[in-house]
Amino acid sequence: MAGFKESSIKEIASEDEWRSHVASLPSSTLLIISFHAPWAAPCATMSAALGALVQDYPVTDPLSTSWVSINAEELSDISETYDVTAVPYLVLQRNDKVVETVSGSNVVLVREAIERHAANPDGNPTTLAKADGAITAAAASSAPAASVPAPAPDEVETATADPEKAEEELFKRLGELVKAAPVMLFMKGTPSAPQCGFSRRLVGLLRERSVKYGFFNILADDEVRQGLKKFAEWPTYPQLWVDGELVGGLDIVKEELENNPDFLKAHSVATEGSVAAA
């Protein structure tokens, strides 16, 4: 077709580039913002899915859709603006207003959200709340980690009817959660806003050693909060997991570090010659 031009996904490299791009868009353009982290495996899957989806939306005049990708670690100020606490994380925005967000790597939900809003430029959609319990993560900065897709409706119905099946599914999910990052912290609150003193002190220990870690706010998901106690056979929080194995709470972590100062050295960004940010 003459004049046909495929859309592409633009990688935003700086805040200035971001502001310039947003300012250049017509008010009717649906801006599709994909937040990612290079070390989170589900982001690669989402990137491939978006790369396929973008081909269904050719460049038009005026521009109907604009696709951008943002490294949530490197451009943390932009991430914080959109309250990004997990990656992959998709934001759909039109005329400087968020119309929907999708947290996690469920490609079906992403496709449906894009189709819905791209096809209804004059609608007045309501912003959707993010799914509770998304995995979040932090390096010494605020690096998001991967999200586990929500179970399909039929799986939920089956699990509800069968307690043993429900626990099996929950344990499967927890098994993925504890391995979402090499170092995973299950805590009350977030590293920037801990909701208990023990969590705050454990975050401090990790930051002092520039440890790159994932975190999960157990206050956001009571199923995980209660289930992980049984899964881990450890009744309290915070819990620190390393390479999918439970280390323990604050006292145990402190003891490990006292006995072996290099206990977490392999997971420190300083080991790679990087400077960690608080």
C-alpha cells in the first residue's frame, strides 16, 4: 500500500527525550509506555509480544498510537511518576492522562487493553487499578523485577472448589516468587517506605552492601502473606531468600553476615564495579 509505514517502539534514553516525545504527540494519540528492566526475564517476553503487536498499528496522520520503551531502573524518576513497582508494566496514556495500566507479563491482557483504547479514542475510560501482589524489586536503586500473570478464571474457580488444588497452585506461585530475583526480600511495605522496623533494618543491611535484590510487599497480597509462612515454614517477616533458598529473618541475616562478611558479596552491584544508589 502506498504511503504505508509501520510503527516502531522507541527506546527512551533520557528524561529530556521523554518530555520532548510526549510534548510532540497530538492529544488524540494513544501513548503506549512499556517499562522494563534488562535483568527481568519476563520483560524479554513482553518486548517480543509488543514487537509483534506494534505491526498491527501503522503510522497514521494524525498519529493514532505511539509506542515507547523505558528502562525502569535507569529512568527511575519517570517510573516513580507512574508508580511503577513491577515490570513488565504497561501504561496506556492519552492527552497526558493514564487510561489503563497492566502489570505483569500476561500478553492477552496487554493486547486487549491496547485494542480497547486504540479503537475508542473518544471514550472516557476509567483508569484500572494495578493487580495486587505484583512482584517488585530493587537494586541499590529502585529496580523493578518480574510479575507473575494472574491465573485464568477457570483456574481460580477450580482452586476455590478444591482446597488442596488451591494450595498446590499457591505453592507453585510462591515457588516462582522466591526465585524472581537471585536475592528476594519479602517485607512489610517497600524499601522506600518500610512498614515495620525489622523490614527497615534489613533493607538497610542490603543497601549498605549494594546488594541487588527483589522485594515483595506482603501487605499487598494476603494470600502470599499467609501462604509463604507455610511454604517457607517460617512464621514471621521479613524473609530473605537467596537463589530460591530461605535464609531467614533479620537476626539470621545479621548472623550470616557476622560469620561471613562476604555472604552477599556475589549479589552486590559494587562487585561489578558499579556504584549503588540509595
